[in-house]
Amino acid sequence: MSTRISRGDMCAGRWRSSVEQHIRVKGWSQTEATRRLGVTQPRISDLLLGKINLFGPDSLVNIATAAGLHVEMQVHELKPA
């Protein structure tokens, strides 16, 4: 599974739903997810409640890779207006 993370809410939302879906498919409780993903239970709760704005890009990547997901990031030069 490949998920792109960017500043846009749509991409962050896709990232969150990918990680959330992974947790649910694996059948992990919040306690199990904290152990496997290396974050605290309140962080997992924030994630599952959609509080994506509380996570920095490095946290998002770390959680996704700990879950065994593939993360791709792209940087593009802005086009002049």
C-alpha cells in the first residue's frame, strides 16, 4: 500500500484512513497498536478520532512505517501563478 503525505487535508486524511484501516484489518486493540507502532495510547486515540493536525510529518511517516506500510513523499517546484 502506498500513501502520499502532504500538507493537504485530503492526503493527510488518506494517510490516516490507511493506517486506521491497517489497524482494524490486523484486529489490533488500541493497546496492541500502541505496542506495535511505538506510540502512546492517547496518540492512537487521536489518530482514530481523526485529529490528524496533531501529528507532524515525521510522526506520520514513523507510524506508517512501523505499521509496515510503504510511504512515498514527493517534492515539486511550485509553478508560477
